[in-house]
Amino acid sequence: MAEARTMDPPFVGKFKFEVGPDPIGYFTEVSGLSVQIDVEELAEGGQNAYTHRLLGRMKWPNLVFKRGLTDTDALFKWLMRFSGEGLTDAGNKIQPLDGTVSVLNARGEPVRIWSFYDAKPVRWSGPKLAASSRELAVEELEVCHCGFRSGG
């Protein structure tokens, strides 16, 4: 009889971020893949040993992407469509797009994919530049969204 083998969890060292048809880039750190459901407690008169707990709205924190500085401008170009000249060129209309975050295996194939809705960049920060520093030049992107689903 063959022994069942538990699949090893994927090495989570590389992530792909895409918005609409555009690949934004590969990242070494992604946080914010979580959801919280509000709970409202309702005490019933005459029932002192029990409190009803009603589920409310879902809360989706912003996604935060980090990576070493690269030579591609896709991330910054996407960000600039939501402000300044990019927004003016679009007739002052923001068009959020759906996107995906993929965990990739060693061969670059997706192991798991999360699809999120109405993505909009809300913050970008560039690397701290100091000639005396030996730290990596890291950029960070924060994206708000209206929820996600898991699949893939």
C-alpha cells in the first residue's frame, strides 16, 4: 500500500501582482491578505446567560507590497493614472480595476491566486538613499480594494 504524502507548503519568496491586463511586477513581501467581520453583541432581555452575536460588515485592510528597486516603471505608471496629469488625461475619472496576487513556485508557476476587486493605489514610498548604507533599496506600494476571493 502506497503511503499518502502531504504536499510541502510552497516557498513564499516571490509574488506576482497584476491589475487588469497589466502585470505590475514581482514582489518579495505582500501583507494585508486578511479579512475581519464585525460582530455586534445583542443582549436579550430576561436571558442573562446568553448574548446573541450578530455578524456585520466585512473589513478588508490595504494590501502592502514590498520589493527591491527594479528597472521597470510599471508600478509607478499605474500609480500615476490616479493622480495629477494621469487623472486629468482620464477626464478626472478614476477607473479601478480588479487584480490578482499570485504565490509562485520555484519554476515561476502560480501555486495560489487571490483575486481582488476595485484596486486603487493609495501610497508609494521609495527607497531610503544613503551612500554610507548597505541596506537594499526597497520600494513599497499600498493598495486599497473592496474585497478578494481565493482560488487557483
